[in-house]
Amino acid sequence: VQGDGLIISTPSGSTGYNLAVGGAMVAPSVPCMLLTPIAPSTLSFRPVIIPESSKIEVSIPYSARTDGRAIFDGHKMEVLRHGESILVETSSFPIPVINRSPYDQDWFKSIREKLQWNVRVEQKPLPAH
């Protein structure tokens, strides 16, 4: 992949940065990971959703113009030098979450309210002829 970057996220982390660069919104109950390119050099590299059991290796080729950067949740940054790589996989120890309502109900309500997802302004009727 050549471009400005790659977002690798879980469904619960998919809405913010991922959505801002054209990635999908995925309900938290879907067992997957999302790969979303940031300004790819080619239009053929599109966002994809892969099984959570996938292992993703991101490496910086020796031919790259500069070193790479891995930024974790917007906080911790690591430099990846030419020839170095990182492996991303789902933890075998998920974080327990308590919901007040059915699992995805809060999520759908949130995206409707905050993002106006699938909200439509009532249209005026067409004029009679």
C-alpha cells in the first residue's frame, strides 16, 4: 500500500478517524477488523472489512522514501525504520463492556443522533398541475 497511512481498527474504534477518511461504520457486535487507507496513491485500494481472526503485518519496505510511523489510539507513536514491521491481531482477552440496553441499540441511537445518520428532512409535495 502506498499512501499517507493506514487505519486498522475494531468496530468500536471505527467511527471517528476511520469515518473521516471514507471508511465504514460497523456495529460493535460484528466480529471484524477494518483496514482503511488514508489518501492512497491508487484508487484501487479501498477500505475493507476482514475477520477478527486475521493477522495483519504492516512493514516499511527498504525502497520507501521515509521511515514510517505507527500511532496507537492517537497517543503512543513508534517509528518504523526501513525493513521493520508490526503485526496486528485481535487480543485473546477482550475488554468486558456493560451496556444498559441491547448491544447495538445504543450504537444505532448514537449515530442517528450525533451524525444524523439516515435522517431525512421531510420533502415538500410536488405542485399540482
